[in-house]
Amino acid sequence: MAATITVMADRLVAAVAAICLASGSDAREADLVARNLVLANLSGHDSHGVGMLPNYIPAVVEGRLEVNRHVRVDGDVGAILNLDGGMGYGQVIGREAMALGIRRAAEIGACVVALRDSHHLGRIGEWGEQCAAAGMISTHYVNVVGRPPMVAPHGGSDARFLTNPYCCAIPATEPCGDPIVLDMATSRIAMGKVRVAMNKGEQVASGTLIDAHGHPTTDPRTAFVPPTGAILPFGEHKGYGLAVIAELLAGAFTGGSTMQPGSWARNTITNNMLSIIIDPARLGGADQWRDEARAFVDFVRASPPAPGSDGVMIPGEPERRTRATRSREGIPIDAATWAEIVAAGELVGVDADRTNATAGAPSQHDSQGGTHA
Ligand code: NAD
């Protein structure tokens, strides 16, 4: 089989949506899941793209992920919405939760959305981008439970939590302009990226991993092969501190759960998220924030490139650049990931030839090398 195939985004959406439909999702849900995953690939975050489907479909089949669930409002008190995701698809639950929060923030100026028990919310930047597109500032704190811990606390020697992402998005300063979106795991590297390095037989950068005895290592197998080590937080005590804050804001205060012995026994991916959505029109800087923000960004961008660097980018820019390239040239998918996606389809009755044909991917018997668009 070819080392990598290249698939155009619209065909990939169609192939993923067909598998979701076959597994019981209605047409809207299948479309939202497929578009969300493909947008993650387009944005360069393959760890949160269509490669997640082989996790999702078995979870649906085994009842760990509920299809066609909608967000449930458990509490509605002024600026605070308490929501339950019912272990539905995060691609639906996240979108509905943000829509409710945006509406409330538009009415009264701000909204805290406390969302518990969603299945995987995917790329958290998508929720920041949804808020920014509606003209809202937002911050999002997320924790992850239901899987064994993989990230060590600063100063510790084994894993105690997962990759707890944080996102903050600022709306564009001009109509049709670009928002600023900081969207990141609090671990030094995303789990999916460690797995990719392991599958390719590559080492990871030093300072990323520790082995089962707490010693530094660059071998990605330590994260998956017993006796397992751990990923380190980014920025030493600072990233660790942010991970703790995300765990508690998202896991404890939403009514969800935090990582503790046994909380991963469900062996699924549960995300809890605390979002704060603010209407900038109600803030003191309403009249001039766009000019102020534009001037600041221009000033920062004007820093001369450091030796060996391509120059300054603004958070969210790497994703937009990759989107432009991959929208034009297609999305590369490694053969192992594509085989898993095809197998996920077969699990719910979509045969391999149909998935390959829908995606415009070469079938196993005609793919002897190279790429395919
Ligand atoms: P990353 O390290 O690739 O990027 C982090 C942020 O830094 C992005 O906002 C990006 O725009 C910005 N950035 C990157 N390079 C830059 C540069 N040179 N100049 C300026 N800004 C730059 O992201 P990550 O930490 O690997 O996270 C990947 C994705 O994984 C995110 O979308 C995150 O939400 C997602 N995630 C989800 C979960 C979950 O449980 N749902 C858990 C962890 C991570």
C-alpha cells in the first residue's frame, strides 16, 4: 500500500459522513462530525482529524458514544448555563453549547457555559472560532477523562492526567478578517503526535517525555508500551499549572469528573469544558479595541525574523496557512490511518471499495506507491 494517500477535503467529508450515517447518526450529525474532523486535518492537526473516526465508530457500536444526542440544559441562571452532553458526539454537543452561550452573551454581555460529559470535543479551536465568527471573545478550559493518564505533573515521575487543552479566541478586527486563536494542549506534545512518531520509528524532541522511572527519554514507545512513562507539560511549572486549572474548572465545577484512580475505567474519551464568552461591545474598550488590537498585532509582526526563523506569526495563523495549502492540494493521510478508517466503515457495513471510491482514494489492490489526489 502507498505510504501516504492524498484526499481532497470535500471527498473526505463525504466518505466520513457515509460511515457515520451507517453507524446510526442522522444526516446533520454525520455532516457535522465529518466537517469537524476534516477541518482539523485542513488546519494541520491530523491528531484530531479523520484519524479519530476509528476511535469513534467502535465507541458507537459498544455504546460508549451516543448518536443523535443534543445538549441538555440542566441549569439556566442569568449569565450561567449548566449543560450536559449526555456522551453525545462532541462535534454536535460543542456546537450547540456554543450557540446557546453566544445567544446569552449577546443578550446580557457575557455567558459562562459549564458543559459536562461530552464525548471527544475534537479541536477546541473550532469552538473558539465559532464564538469569534459571532463577534465574541471566548476562553475555553477543557479536561479529559476516561482514558489512562499520560501527562506527568511538574516535579512528578508518572502520569496523573491527560492533555487538557486551553483555547482563547479574539474576533477579527475587520469584517471577513482573521480571528486570533490560541488553541493548545497543555502537554508538551499532543498524544496523537507521540503516536505518529512511534509509528514512523522516529524519536521525539528531548524534554518531551520521561520513562517509567521518571528519567528523560526521546523514545515515543515509552508513552504506549508498558512499563509506560509520561508526556511532560509544556513550559514546566507554568504549563502544569494551567493543566491543573483546566482540570478543575472543566472537570470539577461543571459537575463532570476529574482524573482519579479508576476514572478511566470507562475506556472512552470524555471531555468537560468551561467556556467564558464575552461580547466585546459591552466592554470599556468597545469603541477602540479593533484599532488598538490591529496596531498591536502590526507592531508584533514587525519584529525582524530571528536567525533561521520565517518570522513572526500570530496564534491561529499556522492553521490558516495549512488550510489554504491543503484545501488546494488535498489532505495527506498515512496508509495505516486510512486502513483504520476503512476498517471502521466495514464495522458498520460500509465496504472498503465504497469508502475508497467516495474519498477518491486508491483501493488496496491498485495502490502500489506514490500519492493520489
Ligand atoms: P500546536 O502546538 O500545534 O499549536 C498551539 C497554538 O500555537 C495554536 O493556536 C497555533 O496557532 C499556535 N502556534 C503554533 N505555532 C506558532 C507560531 N510559530 N507562531 C505563533 N503561533 C503559533 O497545538 P497542540 O498543542 O499540538 O494542540 C493540537 C490540537 O489538539 C488543538 O486543536 C487542541 O484543541 C487539540 N486537543 C484536543 C484535546 C481534547 O481532548 N479534545 C486534547 C488536547 C489537544
